[in-house]
Amino acid sequence: MKFSRQTTLRSQATVTGVGVHSGLPVSLTLGPAPVDSGFIFVRTGLDGADREVAANVDAVIATEFATVLGDREGPLVSTAEHVLAALRGMGVDNATIEIDGQEVPIMDGSAAAFVAAIDQAGIVTQPAVRRFIQVLKPVQVKIGDAMGELRPFAGGFRAEVEIEFTNKVIGHQTFSFDLSPEGFRRDVARARTFGCMNDVARLWGAGFALGASFDNTVVFDEARLLNTEGLRYANECARHKVLDVIGDLALAGLPLLGSYRSVRGGHKLNNAVLKALLSDRSAWRVVESETARRPVRGHVEAGASTVGGLVSPAYGPDVS
């Protein structure tokens, strides 16, 4: 398994759909990007020139019902987490994400359509060493009864999610996942966004969920699941939360080497934990994959772009 070099897309691939909150049609095109670019959203369809925004934590301007990215002129793209999860989950390091509307299309509520687009475009390696952000010490954030924590982890990236809903059909669910492209495709990518019927009126009144339907959302009432086709996984809700975690933490700018645990979490908590990590320069450092298999020798300055101490697992498919 090759994981030492950065990757990008071989060509472009386009998906079309509607925004789950706006209900408006939108087209999104994934394409190649140079080394060390990360993920760049290119917002088209605006008056005047296109606008670009790098998918990093500094660009986050809202996390209420989705992750919203923008710049000093205002919001540019909403519901960014699913496409970012697909790119990070499938081992893509650098990509452009061109979008002609205000919101990433919800598709079927999961990341499956974006994985299919990545497959269509193809993945190629680039002549640059892959870099990671290695978590060096625990960083924890609490918001009300929600808790999120990043910790050092010697096996790549792990997400552990626990949810607890008053809705008895959803109830208490857990899911733990060690990130690899194969595992992401099999265990996480198809998990759909979910909601409860008693929240619909409140969301509509606030201008959200205008594009939600049984085609793109798993819906529960107080007694049962309302989607006639049933669930894709017994704990699909917890798995979708892991999908959101992968997408939200992709805003670190580089793949993370660490373990993330959340209890009753969401986009706001994920973002807060990532900001807490990056704001503490003693809590992380950048490591390169070429030397990540070697044990740490001597002192390495936190945040320095130097060598590492952990083995990366299957971060990225075996491509050339």
C-alpha cells in the first residue's frame, strides 16, 4: 500500500442535485489541484468574478445545522462536510471543488455520490511527500452535555462517536472507525443524514431543510422509521456522525494522526475541538510520511514541518 506521496484527481467529475437546506439546484465538479493545495472551493455563478476559499478551519463562519465556509465578504458554500469527508476518506490530498450554488448538493444524504465521482475522476499520486498533523497530547472541549476530544493514537486516525437521542427509535448508538479508503467506502460513505419529524416545522420556520425529503434524509417519528426502504446499517445515525467528523476535521488542512472521540457531538463541537488543537502549538506537529515509520529521536518543535514518529495506515489507495 502506497501512502508516501500526495494525491489528486486525474480528471474532473460532476454531480448535480439540490441543497438540503436551500432546496435549490446546484452543480458540483471535483477536479485536480497542485501539490500542497489541500481542498479549494471555487464558487461560480456569482455577480462578477468567481471566488475561492480554502477548506480550512479559519474559513468556517457557521456550524449550526451544517458547516459553512466563507470569507470577509460573507458565506460562500454551505454543507461542505460530506464532500470533504469523501475526499479525505478516499485518500485524496489536493482537489478543487467547483460549485455554482450556495450549498453542496445533498444527493442521497450520504457521501456515496461523491465517492462515485472520485472513482470516475480517478486518483493519481503527485511528486511531493504526504504530510500529516500528528496529535501530541489530549485536547478536550465541552459544550453543554456534549464532549469532544482529540488524543494521540499510534495507528493513524480513529473516530469514536456516541450519540444519545430522546427519540427512542434512534436512542443510544456508538460507532468506532479506523480510517482507510476501503473502510470508508464500506462502512461510512453510505450512511445518510437523519432527522425527526417533530423538528421539521422548526427547521422550515428558520429557513432550513427546504430540500429535505425521504430521498435524502432518514426520518423518524416517535415510534418508527418512516423511510420505506429501511436503514443501510443498524447504527446508521452513529455512522453518519462519523462521516461528519471526517469531513469537519478535514478542515485541519492535512490528514490527522490521532483519535477523536465525541459524545452527543455535532458540527459545532467538531469545529471547536479542531480549533482548540490548532491553537495550542504544543499539542501537534506536522510529520512527513517518508519518515513516519521511524521512532521519534530527540526534540521536535511543535508545529514544525519536519519528521514524524507514527506509522500511517492505509491513507490513500494504491495508485500511480
